[in-house]
Amino acid sequence: MTLRYVRQAIRDIPGYTPGEQPTAAGIVKLNTNENPYPPSPRVAEAIVAAVRDPLQRYPDPLATDVRRRAAARYGVGIEQVLVGNGSDELLSLVMRACVERGTRVAYPVPTYSLYDTLVAQQEGVAVRVPHGENWSFPRALLEAHAAVTCICRPNSPSGTAVPLGDVEACAEHTKGLVVVDEAYADFGEDSALSLVARRDNVVVLRSFSKSFSLAGLRIGLAIGPSEFIDVLARIKDSYNVNRISLAAAAAALDDYEWMQRNVARIRATRERLTSSLRALGFAVPPSQANFVFARRPGRDLEPVYLGLRSRGVLVRYFATPELRDGLRISVGSDAETDLLLKALTEERW
């Protein structure tokens, strides 16, 4: 049996379950938090130009051009930036660098379930600390005695963001590393990037998938202390980001205003979606992401998820006991949002 060659810890991992990726046309896809609007036209131009470059040559292993632009945009040194194949790769690098058998990794839950998978791969100990009331920061996290603490901010699936003061208190209290996962930060009110200059144990992860509309190209950034970024650079794959993605990321950073306009549109639709869902009887916490979490406490919403799916509207349903009474709904275009609300209004599952 070939599995005998596989580590026991890996055999036992259920694995991360991504959102459904439909192939049929006409689906209203609100289940994976993609941006409904296209990236800057400069991105397409940069991709065309990159295709004309010699693709038989490796890309820049250190992504110098993107790092230089990102450093200027976010006010840090180029040596403080690492480019990854999506922020998920950067999360994996952090775990590989810091976690071995028995290492404690703490995070508030419910949250991004990939953390569980990555900790299990390293045979670490997941310290899953329940959120406080209304998704507030759990003070017990300060007493977790973890080598690595992950804070998804804004959080998935709730869309909520703990105050920066709580993040800094966590960094001050722990002797370990604090990883602030900011995949959705551009849709929120602030960023933990300001903490990088003040705390030598804070690393912030960013993604181009959401606000920059580049989910299909897999680009992420890690921004933190230069010594730690150097460690991550040493253990990453030599050529971890391809030429096309690097060209697209550079162009996206150059047209930052395009991204900001799309974000403003999504924020406006998010407010309308939130108020409409509440009018339909859902409990929806204030979101700072490009999705909302619509809940009917104590009621399994799988029938609602399936009913919407039958009408060609995909949202995210989590079958876990603590989340099955909610649906995570991406903020789509105004037209997509109207179709979702129409389906919910006409069908009271």
C-alpha cells in the first residue's frame, strides 16, 4: 500500500476544502470572495508584454521589481518584503520556518480553516481560542503561550476586524511571532502594517486576489522584520512566482487608484447587502471585508444554501457545528446582489 510511505501526520489530515468552482455559464458566484470587477487595464497590457518576453527563462527569484513597488507603496524597506505564490504560500513558509512537532500555534476561531491544515502538516499543536461575544478579540489568546499567533484581520468568515490596539497588545504580550493575515484589509478601515515598524515580532500578509482582482494569478506579500523575511526567502521555492504574475502585480501596484475605485464600489454594495439581509431576518455582523456572514442563530442553513444553488446562486455554507447556522456571501456586483436578494425574498427556505 503506497500510503505506508506517507507520514502518519499527513495521512490523518482532512485537508482544506476550497469553495466550489462551477463550470456552467450563468452562475452567480458569491462563494469564494473574488472581486466582481476586472483588474486595471494596465494589468492586461503588462501580461501581453510579459508573454512576448522569453518564457523559456526563469523569472526573477526575488521578485525585485514587485518588492520595490510594494515597499514604496506601503512605506517599508525592500528588504522587508517577500513575494509569494498567494498569501497561502507565505503562510505555509511561516509554519515551515517556525513550527515543528509540539510547537503551539494559536488563533481565534472560527477563522480561516487553512491554519488547522498547516499546523497539522508540521505536527504542531493548534490552540484554537474561541472569539469573544460578537466576534470580539478573545483575551485568552494573550495567555496561549504560543510560538506563533495568527490573527485573520478582517476575519473569515465573519468579516469583522479586531481593533489594532488588541493586535499590538498581543504582540507585546507574547514572546512569539504574530502573523496578521490581511487578505481583506483593503476593504476595511485600517491596517496592521503600522505595527511592523514598532514591533519586531509582527509579520503582515497581503493578497492581490481580492482587492486587486488577481485571484487567478496567485500573488501575495509578506511584510515584516528584514531578518525574518530573509529566513522565509531562504526556504521558499527558488522561482516561486512566474513571470506573468510578477508583471501583473507590478502593473496593479502602479495603478493603485483603479483598485481603490473598485474597493469603494464593493463597500457601497456591502452596506446595501447588509441592510437588506438584516431586513430579511438575518443577523449580520458589521463587515470590513468583501463578504458578509448572514446568520440565523441555531438554525441549520443548508436548505437555504441548496435552495440558492438550485437557482444558480452560489454562497459558502460551512457544515461545522459552530458555523452551520450561517452563510458567507461574497459582495458581488450590484446586479449579482440583486439576483441574490430576489432569490432570498421569493423563496423563504
